[in-house]
Amino acid sequence: MKEYGKDCYQDILNQDLAWGSFLEDEKEHEKVIKKIKRNNIKKVIFIGCGSSYYIAISGAFIFKKITGIESEAVPGSEMMFNPEVYLPSTLSNNEKTLLVPISRSGQSIEIIEAMNQFKENDNIIKLALTCNKKSKLVNITDHYIYSKRGLEKSLIMSRSFTSMLLGILLMASLWVKNTQLVKELKQLPTLFKNNIKDWDQLIEGHVTDFDYEKYEFLGQGSYFGIANEAMLKMKEMAITVSEDFHSLEFRHGPKSIVDSNTLITLFIGDKSYQREKKLSEELKSYGGDLFIIGNSLDDKIKELSPLYFEINSELKEEILSPLILVPAQLLAYHLASKKGLDVENPKNLSKVVENI
Ligand code: F1P
């Protein structure tokens, strides 16, 4: 059988190399953060398109949680059309806004057009987060943080997503000089290596044995951006309709569609654990199947879900954000393979959206 999506599969299976390589450059990243911190940053706005916007959603939550600095995620198109709505209306004489455009290619048209608006604006410090340091974006920003092994061969974003999200985790940890957090981030490549083989086999097996019509992805906090990206992988790779919600938002109406043809993937958090467990019991009672991924899972959760992954680390949920996405990438890949789709040439998609 033709090996569909070889490059994409390899990109997913070797993300730990991109993470390790990014973390090796800690000192370079630290120099950038120190330069930026010479400014009195009042607010940080992360912008992105597609998957990169979902990095921004998860990253803004993480950056505020770790540094305490006001942080927000805005789609590139919104910052292009309505910058005055998102930029702080009042700044004291030395306060600045840090704008962080996130872009694997550094070429997406909305990001470039948005950033070109601020070329002369000294109240905005511009930091690019990218996998392409020879990009238009890097030429129009003051600083850049670069994931040198993040860029995929494949069109589909996988290791670029997780390595740039790891980038925001490292930025925030360096910002507050939390050496313990930096040490914890350095555990992620090993945690990936310890789990990837089992995860891949178990997911391939589940996809082979079960068929669903509807796919829901749920998460709170930093896992909401992860749920967004999981939804997008299902669409881009498996050409399958899927949705994402904050976990408890799903109860306010969308849960009405749950039946025995529904797979709900829950990225279960620490603070939200008990409520998300009750939600899982409710969704199970409607006939839905649960795929639960979390740090430590109790027996009740394990009984509820035909498929569950327990990471078993001492790490907080935010630190696990890049890792917890990986099972959803594998789910989309194996469903695409089952459907005989060639993920190297996904329907209607291009690697970069450079014009509108
Ligand atoms: C990323 C992106 C992807 C999308 C497609 C087109 O742009 O929008 O999210 O899946 O591959 O490109 P960027 O990160 O390069 O700006």
C-alpha cells in the first residue's frame, strides 16, 4: 500500500528533536528576552493565522499565568483590520506593548500586512516567533525567536506548532527567571520519547477497530488552544468535520449532538479535573466514546474511556501543553490513512497563504 503521508508521519514522530534543538538555544533566546525586558511592557498581544493563531490562544494564557503580564491572542486578520480595538488605548509615557506575531513561514499575508502598520510605532516592540528566519516577517520586526528544527517537510503543521508553543513557555519562564520551570521544560523531549511508540500503536489500533461520524475536542486553560489545533488537524488531514470547545462550554448546548457515533477527546486539566470527570460521565451516558489524555487519571476516568493516556509526570498542565497535543495529531493521521487520504497533498490547502 502506498505509504501515505510519510513526511507528515515522520514530522509527528520526531517532534522531540525539534524541542531539544530549540531548548539547546536557551542562551540565545534569553538574550532576546533580556533586550525586550529593558522596555516597560504593559501588554503582550500574540497574533497568528490558522494553527499559529491556536498557538497564540494557548500561549497568551500561559504567558499571563507565568508572568502576570496582561496577554491576549488575536487572529492576524483582526490585527490587520482593527488594530485600534486591540492595542491599549492609553499608555503612560514609557509603557509599551509587545506584539508577538507567530508564523511558521513568516510569510502569511495577514501577519505581514498587520505588522507593516506598526513600522513607525515606537510604542510597540515587535518580536517574531517563527521557523523561518529568512522570512519577510523577521525583516519587519525588532527581534525574533527561531525554532531551527521546527519547519516541517510536510504542509501540515505538527512539530512547528509544538516547538513554537514550547518557545512561549520558555519565553515566559526566562522572563520571570524561573530556572525550575526551565528545568521542567527540558523534561518534555524525554516524556515524548517514553510515550510516543505506545501512543502511536494504541491510536492506530483504536482507529482500525472503531468508526465515528463526529469528533469533539475539549480543553480548559492552556488546553483550549490545544483543542482548537486538534480540531484543525482532523479537518486538514482526515477531511473530517470536527469541533472544539472549552470543556464545560460543551455542556451549554453543543453536547446535544453526542451519540454512539461521537468520539470526544478531552485534554483533562489539573484544576478542572473533577468537573471534567463529571462531564465525562455525562457524555458517556449519552453514548459518546471518550478519549482522555491527562497527567494523572483515576480509576473512574480509566473505566469511562476505551482509550486513555496518562503521562504521569510531576509537571503542571501548562508545561505539558506541547506534549498533550501529540495524541490528537496521531488520531488525525491514522484516520486519514484509514480513509486512504494523502496528507502530503491535503484538499484545498497550501503551505502558506501569501495573498488575499
Ligand atoms: C500557518 C498556516 C497553517 C495552515 C496552512 C497554511 O501559517 O495558516 O496554519 O494549516 O498550512 O498556513 P504560518 O504559521 O506560516 O503563518
